[in-house]
Amino acid sequence: MFSDRVPPNCVFEVDDYESPWVYQTPFDFIHGRELEGCVADEDKLFRQAFEHLKPGGYFEFDGSHAVMLSDDGTHEKAPNFQLFADELREAGRRFGKSFDNVPLWKEKMEKAGFTGVTEWIAKVPLRPWPKDEKLREIGKYQQVQQMLGVESYTPGFFSRVLGWKNDEIQVLIANIRKELSDKSIHAYINTHFVYGRKPE
């Protein structure tokens, strides 16, 4: 279906990125997105990316830090989302795949040998509250994405890792849905875009 949309010089490899990489041809560009809470050993992953890039190739890793913030303190009016984020980070620690490492990716990338490592941090609104038109549009999409994320992350992590009962999980999700619809809450999360280059 999508084969006619893929450039002839582009090939997609589908594999387990946490297993040893056995690719024979080095890559020009390696990109990872929204893998916070999905990687047991980021140092190993970054080393493997470095080893499998062509000299001069780029590695980019993007993801959101699971902490709700606001510039006016209104995030404090969302205790259920705060609880969700705190418990999610705790579940990740217990599971062995941390959500807390996002702010450390730049340092980890440099440690792996990448040069010119650049980090850009964007404030991503959790609903369409900003006055800026572009940010307001981003907030519309993020509100939907955030709710889908809460509904997909919560059942497994909270029940199997933290021992929550299903009724408790459903009440939490319902309360978060209300908070994400509250126009008086001007909350955002920081999304980190980090990239570096393998030296020539």
C-alpha cells in the first residue's frame, strides 16, 4: 500500500532495537521517537547507533519528559494527572525502563562519541490554552494524544507493575480526562529533541 510512497533509496528495517544489531550496511541517519519508558539500557542503544552509522551520519532521539509543568502554577489544579505521571515514573523504575532519563539523553549521546550534540526543548501544551495560534493548534493535537497515552499506558503499568485494581484505574483515567478539558489549567510537558553526528 505504501510502497509507491517510499523513495527508491530508502529501506525500512524492522527489528528489536534492544537486541544486538547485526546490520551489515551502515546507516546515514538513525531516528528514535517517544521511546521514554521503553529502553532498558540507553547507553547500549546509543553505542549501537554510533557503531552502525556511517562517518558523518546523524542520530536523533526525541521524547517527552513525563512531568506536568506550568508557568503560572495552574498545573497544581491537576492532581490526578500529577499522580498519573508520578506513578508512571515509579512503574518505569520498577520495570527497569525509566521515564526519567529524557533530560540525560544529550549527555549520554556525547558519552557514546557523538559530536556537535544539540538539544532543543519544546514546551508542548496539554490542551489548546496558549494565545499563540500555532501552539494552540499543537495543544489541540496533544490533548487527544495525551488522553490516548494515558489510556494505553495506565492499565498495564498500573495493574501489573503497581498492583492497582481496574476500578481504581478507570476512576483515575476519568478524572484525568476532566483535568485535560479544564480551560483554566495552562499545563505543558517538555519535549526534548536531541541529535548528534558521528565524526568523519
